[in-house]
Amino acid sequence: MSLLAYAAAALAEIAGCFAFWAWLRLGWSSFWVLPGLASLAAFAVLLTLVDSPAAGRAFAAYGGVYVAASVLWLWLAEGQRPDRWDLAGSVVCLIGTALILLGRRG
């Protein structure tokens, strides 16, 4: 369930941030701010669905998912193929996410 919540949160955060990018950097209509804000609010709610007793740990683990999802967005939404450094960085971040989520705690 946590991985699904992380994936949905990443999509919502990236879409919300992209709405602001499109408005401020690409010259799209300011009306993109409203769905952007809604998407960012959905991101915040989705992140609370992660099964973790500590918010900081849930947020830290999410960071790796966000990086990998952003590289996927680069490719699928922006049409720019990730290079080996993009992919290697994503793998490193996902390893960090796995360490945080799956690490044994005493």
C-alpha cells in the first residue's frame, strides 16, 4: 500500500509543480495554478497514507520515489529521453528509499 501511495503522491506533486512551471516558465495561462494547487493538496493527503509511525521517515523515503518519478516524467511528459546519469541517479535514490523503508530497526 505504501508504494502505491508513494507513486500516486509523486504523480500529484510533479503534476502540481509542472502546472506552475508551465505558467511561469512556458507562458501558459495563469488558470493552470488552480489545478496545480489542487494537485499539490492531493500530494499532501496521499503522503499521509504511507504506513509509517514517523512523518520524517515517510518523507525521506518518498524522496527517492520522487526523483525516479521525475525522471520518468522527463521522458513521458516532456519527451526527453533520460541519459545514463539520470537513470543511475534514480537507481541510487531508490536504493536509499529501500534502505529507509526496509531497514531493520531495534
